[in-house]
Amino acid sequence: MAENKQYITQVQENGNVMISEDVVSTIVAQALSEVDGLAGLSVKPGADIADLIGKNWGKGMKITIGEDNELSIDCNVLVKYGSSVIDVAKSAQNAVTSAVESMTGVKVHVVNVNICGIARP
């Protein structure tokens, strides 16, 4: 089975650097794990099956690599009960943008944070 992964390609002096969407999704997940008030990604049932076909559909995020390697990131998250939903979403957007841009050198066009639920203690 052929993989349908997308790559960010950066042309360098001595060749090309290709960054997989899996690398970007790992950076996003780590950045989100450090946001106060965020309980985690909202993982859909069947995420293991989605893994087999090479997509991040069930993992709570979607990475889209557009023209000129511009990234659009959608995150489905759970917020801890008692936290300000708006403040947590803004913090998540800032954390993801900062982490991805600093680690990959690629411009993040948009980070959409979808609050899918509240996690109770």
C-alpha cells in the first residue's frame, strides 16, 4: 500500500529538506500538551484504522499543506472543567503557531481550535 503522506519541501543550497506531516502533527500534539486548561486532543473512535490509511482523521487534528508550504492546522480538543474556553483556545493557537514555526521554519497560515467537549476531573 502506498503512503499518501504530504511533505513540506524546503530547497536548500545542498539539496532539499522534506518534513513529513507526521512530524508536524507530533509538534502540534506536544505544544497542546503544555497548554494550561487543555485536557487533550479529542480522539475519535477508529483512530487506529485511520492510521492504517495514513491519515490523521481520528487523531484529533488535521494538517493541510497548501501552496508555498503554508500550513493550516485544525485541532479538536477537550478543555478541563472550570477553565475559560476562549482563553484556552487562544493559548492553544499561540502555542501551536509558535512551536511549528520555530521548529520547521514554515509559516502557519491558520490554527483552528475546535472545542469538542469538557473533561471533568
